[in-house]
Amino acid sequence: MKDFKNKVAAITGAGSGMGRSLAVLLAARGCHVALSDINEKGLAETVKLLDGTGVKVTSQKLDVADKDAVFAWADKVAGDHGKVNLIFNNAGVALGSVVDGGGYDDFEWIMNINFWGVVHGTKAFLPYLKDAGDGHIINTSSLFGLIAVPSQSAYNASKFAVRGFTEALREELDLQKVGVSATSVHPGGIKTNIAKAARMDQSISKIGMDASSTAKFEKLFRTTADEAAAQMLCAVEKNQRRLLIGADAKVLDLVVRIFPSGYQKLIAMGSSRMK
């Protein structure tokens, strides 16, 4: 896909962060957008930002963990816009917890949004992308879909799952030759609200961490949501299989490649210094 003009893009998590930036950048390039978020206030603010862009904008409050709701939204987007070319499965949440301390409810919560939300969005929109004959699926994993970190077992599980799901999907689409492709996106530290909104279980005290640890990590975030969104659109244009966003993602990915198991000791040592 070399041109976004007059295409139709659906974006989850469009009420803030990278989702909002994607909406703004796509609209500026003449792409019609269908936006969704569970946060109605943030979603309305994004819609307002697109006033006067000249593209068609639709919006829907949506919980991506609700399969039926996601499929209904996909049908509505196709009906309202006449076609769908892109789905950005961008919505996500964060959780800090240790394996032997966190509850199953929190684990299910993060998997339902971060992983199943991506699955629902992909399966709901894929038939419409195939019908368009010119489509792309962009699934947001994470740096933590490449590298494991203490206190992030549930988040790691959700994002590693997105990576595996998307890479297998890309291979299948290559074999089917249906004019649809897929990209797995791995942002490092992005200046969004996800860390501030994260659920932090007190069980992380077992490894000498506390809820304030997130603030220390946030100080290391360098990439803006706008920069991340621009790189995502570029990845679509280049039909990249994987996109690493930020110097931190690129450096740590290299570390994992060089030390595929030894990196764990390095991460543990680094985490202890962040206490």
C-alpha cells in the first residue's frame, strides 16, 4: 500500500496515544477513519481534532475484549464507509505483577484486551480487507513481545502472543496472495498514558519493586506517539513484517539476538538498579 488517500482505516484505542496520532496522520493524508475506544471522552476529543480534514470520520465506544461487539463494529465500519483497507489493532493495557502473586482476574483482563482484542479485530476485519483487495493488518505488540522482564509476566505473555499470532498470519497471507498483508509492531518506551494507567499488584514487592517503579521507567521514554505513528505508516508503505520503534527497542532486540538466554541475567541486574 503506497498511498493512503481515499483508503479506509479502522483504529482501536483511538482515544489517546498512538491511536490518536494514527488518526490525525491518516486523515492528513486523505484516509477516511473509523475510530474506537472504551474511553468515550478521549474518543470524542480525537474526533474533534479531525474537524475540517475533509475525510469521513466515524466513531464507536468499544471494548475490544468483547468479541461480538468487535464483529458488530467491523460490520458497521464496512457499511458506513463502503470498504475497509486497514485495521490498526492498537488498544492495550499494562499490568505489573509477579507470577505467584497476581490474581487470575488480572491475568485474564490483560489477555482479553491485549491478545484476544487483537485476535477479534483481525478476524472481524480480515474478510473486508480481502474484499477490498488492498489491505493491511497492523497489530501492536511491544518491545516486551521480544524480551521478558520481571514483574511483566502477564504483559509479556500477551505481547509475545500477539507477535506469534501476527507473524503466522503474515505467512498465511503471503501464501494466499489475496492482496492483504500484516505487520507486527514492537514499540519501546512511548510517551503515552499506558504506564500511568497500568494496574500494579502489590505482589511486585516480592522482588523489591513498588508501584512507583513505573515512574522511573517512564523517564527513559523518548519516542513520542506522533513519531511512533509516522513510523507505523511508513512500515505499511514498505510492507514490513516487523517494526521496532525507538532506540531502546532496537538495542534490546539486538541484545536478545546476541544473548538469547543470557540476556535474562542482564535484565534482572538492570531491574534491581531501578528499585
